[in-house]
Amino acid sequence: MKKLVVILFLAIILTGCTTEAPLKEVSNINEDYAQLLSDYKELTKKHDTLYINHQEKLSEISHLKSELKKYEGIVSIEEEIEKLNNDKDELRNEIISLETTKESINDEISLLNNEIDSLKSDKKKITSTVTLTQGQYIVGEDIESGKYDVTALAGSGNFQGNISSLGGYDYSLNAILADDKNTFWDGEHTTYSNLRLQNGDSFTISFGLKLQFDKLD
């Protein structure tokens, strides 16, 4: 009987031990589950925060890319401006060089114009001053028409002719001229001034007289 009681007592003890063990395990699992659930919620919050930060960063990156494109455009424009400034400097240097060349050419033109004026003056002197000696002459053939001062260069003699401006008849021009060294005339009758000669007029120089015709117009 005692043995049966002992066996029953041991069985009750063993049965109690077996029931407490699973309950404790379940409790531990519940605690672990609760901790995991808490950790999950915390991680979810962090995930949401990181996602929001991620989206904000993506937005910032997109904005920065847009700004970068603008900056690249500005840089490109500035490079173009610099190139244009360089081209402008080159053009300015070319202009300076051309202006220097222009001044040099203008100086040469001025010298040439002076030479031309000098040659014209010489030509005028040559064409407007005619020296004639004894003989008969026709205006328009032997001498140009125009107004002249006539001066005796050497000798003395008659200066006669048919001159339209003086009446247009024979000997309408009838003068005695002598150079200023001629003692007979004592320096008189050296010049006949403002003689108008027209084409077709004729005149004669006689007795070795040498006359200079200076054209006035």
C-alpha cells in the first residue's frame, strides 16, 4: 500500500512538472513575439522615416540636376561670350592695323596729290606760257585762245594783227614792244596787258622781237 502511495505521489509530482514547462515556454514565446512585434513597429517607423528622407533626397537630386543643367547652360554661354570677346579683340586689333594702314595710304595719297598738283602747276605754267619769235601766227593753231599778258623778252619790233576783241580788222592790234634793256625805248613798251585772243585771230611779230605770252584765263 505504501508503495502505491509513493508511486502515485511521484506520478502527481511528475505530472505537475510536465504541465509547468510548456506554460513557461509559451510565456517566453509570447514575450519574444511581443518584442519582435515592437521591434518590427520600430523598424517600420524607421523605414517610413528613411523612405521619406529618400524621397526628399531624390527631389533634391532632381532639383540639383535641373540647376546643374542651368549652370551648364550658363557656363556654355559664358564660354561663348569669352569666345566672342576674343573675336572682338582680334577684330579690334585688325581695325587698329587697318587704321594704321589707312593712315599710311592716306599719307601716300596726300604725297601723290601734292605731286599731281605740282605737275598740274608745272603743266599750267608750260601750257599757259608761250614764247614766240618773229613770224605770223593764227590763234587756235599756233596758240590757244584766251586772255594774255604779252612781254618782250628780247629785241624790239612790231606786234600787229587782226584781233576780234579789238575790232576785227587788219592792224586792229598795232604795238611796238621792246625788252626792258633796250636803250632806245628806255624800258618803255615792254608789256601789252590783257590781250584777248580768239580762234581765227592772226598776228605778226617782226624785226627779231621775242615775246612771252602768259595766259590769264
